[in-house]
Amino acid sequence: MASSVNPAVTEAVERAAAAGARWRATPAEERAQVLEAVADVLLKHADELWPVAHAETHLGEVRLRGEIARTASQFRLFADVIRDGGHVEAVIDHSDPGATPPRPDVRRMYHPIGVVAVFSASNFPFAFSVAGGDTVSALAAGCPVVVKAHEGHPETSDLTASVVRQALPDPGLLGLVHGFEAGAPLVQHPLVTAVGFTGSLAGGKAIQGLIDERPDPIPFYGELGSVNPVVVLPSADPSAVASGFAASLTLGVGQFCTNPGLVFVPDGFEEPIRDAVAATSGGLMLTAKIRDGYLRSVGRLAGRAESGGGLSVLATGSAPVDSPEAGAGAVTPQVFTAELEVFADGLPELGEECFGPAAIIVKYRDPSDLPAVLRRLPGSLTATIHSTDPREAHDLAPVLERIAGRLIWNGWPTGVAVCWAMHHGGPWPATTNAAHTSVGAASIKRWLTPVAYQDWPVELLPPEVRDDNPLGVPQRVDGRLRV
């Protein structure tokens, strides 16, 4: 492999592997109690955590306290998940000597995959970082974790790790490494068995390349980029759409993976959207690298507008005033517009994500023209319809089901509920594997691998696949689900 040895990475991974052997054997109830203890300790230290995060991210007390609470809720959710036991998918097929050919006794369940490497996200210093969804779902599955801290909030990462470790039975269960140079050795360490990532398309491709160089390629679950199309149908309320869009677009200075980057509207919606966006203000982005990327993307669109390519500027927000965020480091919201035919001719370029408070308003004349264009969009985490008449959306729903992992009716995509039913994933480039989610109870499946036991002695069977079912987990026995 091409990567060099990194002593910090080697130590963290080896400690994780040692701690993981014990954690894997820990009963689910005991693991659940540990997850609840982590939730408690995060909330207990919220007064220490949020100021450090604010100093590095400028996200503010209200947002950061809310994110700490959300992170604690994720730990509590996964305590419930592993107590339920359904995640192991216990299946029992008893032997049938009369079958042709005779069938042996076969039982199957899922087990922890091993050491998981997690790359922190820039935009959520708690909920998608050291103690984020990848980490808690992996710990719940029975896997140890080594986190690559994001360079945008290193002190927050260190403090969060120290807080979480207070509740862990072995601090080695949560390793933490820093620096760009730690990424490749972490991904390519032979004891690492899976990788979780939330970040840019370029970063995801780089990690996939490193995995491909391994002698034993491992699963990679990346969340990379999403334009999250919004389709506004003629029956929708222009004023409500405009105000909702402007708020969603600029939430957190547009630094959400679910930011609404494309909005398809009929006649009569441009003016209220223009006025709503013009009334917004910008802010300081998380890092200089993210800001520079946003400015390049907006500059590319602005250049197309200036060259007469059919794209034009619809609205520009204002820079923040009377605020520490004012100045050269702040960015402003930018919204462009184009006719549907022009937008279609500009694909795939006009369908690329612009991470930040920027969007394209696409004007159409007839809803029947939309499906052909929507089918050409890249995969997204979300797709939204605004309408007061479900019959209007009859031909659109099947199209959107093919390009997005979550469909929203009369809402806005920014904000992802942490619950059993949530799916936060989608076709490429939204994620590297559309079958999996990085938010919600089902995200635990990324860190599990199945094992089947054929004619195995009952004394050696895991309790989840024994006939007496001592743990009371859901089992599918001879084809029938028993709960």
C-alpha cells in the first residue's frame, strides 16, 4: 500500500482493536447502558462543550446546544435499538430431512464488523463528528471506532472525545487522530474493517481510491454531495414557498448537506422568491477552504450569467452588519434563475452542488415537462414537492423515488429527524451506497456482517439464534417472524 506508517494512527487502531474484542463480547443490555451514560455525560458537559465549538465554528450557542442535545438523543436511540435486538436479524431454519435434497439446520445473525474509521464532518461539530451518528451506530453494533478529526474544529474534537471516554468502559473504544496526513494510514490500516465519511465528493473519491489500494478492500459508506431538488407545483402558495425557501437556503450559512440547491417553479414564483432572498444576510463559513469553494462555485455560475448563457442573477442577500462575522470572511446568499430548457442544456454542470447559500431557480411552463429533466439529475439525499393537490404530483413521485433517498411533502429538507424510519442516503453522488443510511436506527447495519451456523451445537450457538431465545430478540423461524 502507498500510505506511510503513522505512529498515532497505529496506536489508536491497535488500542481500538484490543478494546473492541471485549466490547464485542459485552451483552447488548450492558452496551445500551453505556450508550445512555454517554448521553448523560454529553448533556452534563454542554456548558463546556458549546463555547469551544463556537470559537472554532461561529455557529452560536443556540445551534450548538441544540446539536449537543441531538447527539445525546442519538445515543439514547441506539440504546433502544440494541435492546430491541432486531438489528441482528436472527433467522432460524430448522432441518428438514424430507426435503429434496435434505435441508440442514441453518441459523443466521449479524455480528460487529470490527474497527471502524470515521471521518468527522465540518458542518456538525457534534452530531456528525467525534460523537456523531457514525460513531454511536458503530459502538452500538459492538465495534470500536477511530475518528479522524476535522481540521475545522480540532479543540472541540479533543474535548468531545475526553467527555465521551468518561462513560466508556475502555477509552480505547474511541480513538482520535488529527491531521491530513493521518487519513491515508487510517483508511489503509489492516485492522480497519470499514470507513464512514461525511464530506466533499473529492474527499470521498480520495478515500475510495485508498481503499482500492488495500489488499483487502473494505466497505466505504460516504455521504458526498447533494443538490436536493424542490419541485413547486402550480397550486402551492408563492408567499409560503418563498419565505420557507429563503430560510432553508440560509440556515447555517447554507452549510447543510440537505440545502435546497435546485428549485423548479411555475410562473408567479420568481418575484416573491427574489424579495425573500434579498432580505436575507450572509455570514462567516466554517472554514476558509469551504468559503473558497463556495466562492468558486458561485463565480462559475456568475460567469455563465455574464456570458449570456441563459443563466441570470435573481437575488443576492446582504453581508452581515454590526456583527463579528462582518468582513472579508463572510459570504452572501446568491440565487440564480434559468428557463427549464436552458437548465437542461446546461446539465450536468448546472446540477452540481454548490455548498453554501446558493441555488438555481428553474422556471417551467408545464409540469409535464419536468419528469424528463428530473430523471437527468444526480442522486440526492432529498427531493421535495410543494403542492396543495396530491393529484398534481402523480407523475413526479415515481421519478423522485429514483433520484433521492427521502421524499418531502410541503416542507424543506434542512433538518433530519433521528428516528427509526429515517433514511439519510441516496444514489451517487449523494452517497457511495444508496442502500444504507447515516442517520436513524438503520444506520447500524453498516457496521454488521452476517454469519450462518449450519448444524452448529446448541452449546456454541449465540443466544440470539437459540430456540429458547433467552434474550427475547425478534426471530424469523422457518419463515415466520416471531416478535
